[in-house]
Amino acid sequence: MGCGAARPSLPPPPRRAPLIRPSLRPHCHRGYQ
């Protein structure tokens, strides 16, 4: 949920999104891990 708060302009990314592009959402990747 931390990802949505960080980027309200974008919809909540799927669980596989941070795994595919961890460089774009490093904060999300850490939250999902």
C-alpha cells in the first residue's frame, strides 16, 4: 500500500510489477518482499 501513497497518480502496481522493474519502484520492491 506504501507504493500507492508514494505515487497517487499511478494505480496500485501488481505484485509482479516490482519484481520486473525494481529499479523504477525500489520502495515498492522492499514493501512487497
